[in-house]
Amino acid sequence: MSNPPTEYYSEERWQNWIDRIKDEEIDPEDESSARLLLNLQDDTAIAVAKIVAAYDDGDLGEEEALEEINDVREIVLSEIDIEDEEKLILVDGVQTSLVCVFFAAEEYIANGPAEDGSVGDYLGAAADAEAEEDLDAALGYAAQAGTLIIDDAELDMTVAEDLEYGLVTEWINGLDSLQSAMSDPEVVEEDE
């Protein structure tokens, strides 16, 4: 058994991505810009997936795993120093997408996968709660969907097509990154 890394994600790693975004011309309609933002999101989801996997494998206890997730959350959700308003909005979108990833991982570690319902059921309930402006419930349902994704359930991205754009669709983007990370937790190279 190899020793788990002492650090799943670092402030320096996050800052490297932010610096790249600062340095590049970012156009969300442009494929390479969109890929950079997606890689930023995927890279964080991979770190979370590795923590969950270490927990599942018994390399991390519950408390340790929750602390690791919290450490990554604090790095990723901290205020960023970007003067370009448009870039700031785009990174904020990535941060918003990842909120659900953190909650789903914590919920999975603390309570295991949700027991009643499918990924689609929970995301539908999340969208309904968002429509009623009950954002805490919406996040709770989306996180439950995330626990199922961690447990190997499939997220069908067509579920997002019928939803009005909002927090739930942002969270579904994050869950999509989480699903990719759970199936292939390979590090995204920063120089791609």
C-alpha cells in the first residue's frame, strides 16, 4: 500500500490556474478558454475524488477525510484576486459549480450514498426547491445526487437540458466533473 499524499490540493496549485486565467485572453465561446475553465473545475473535482477514494480504501478516517475536503474547499472558494470583471465572473461560475461537489463528498463520507431515489430524482427535487427559492434544500438534494454519483450511479447530462439556468444547473456541471473524476481520477496537467 502506498502512502497517501499529505496534500491533495494546494493553494499554489489553485493559484497557478488563476494566474493562467489572468494571463490569457478568456472568451467563454472559445474552445480553448472553455477547456481552461473546465480543467480548473475538473482538477478540483479530481482532488475531491482522490480524498473520497482514500476514505473508501481506509487510508483516511472519516474525520481526516472531512478535514481534507474542507481544506480544498477553503482554497477553492476563497476570494480571488482578478481585476478583469468578466474573468472573475467565469471563475465564480466554476466555484459555484464546485460547491455541490464539496457538499456531496462530505455527505458521502459522513452518511454514505443516498438510499431513496435516483440521481435524476434528486436533481429534479433540487430544481423544484430552487424554483421555490429554498436554496438550502436545493443544495441538499443536489448533494444527495452527488453521493449516488460517487457510489457509481450515472449522471445523465440531459437532465440539465430541461432545467432553467440557475444554481442547480451550475451544480450539475460540478457533478459532471465529479463523475469524470470518480471514473478517471488522473491529474489534469496545468500546461494542457
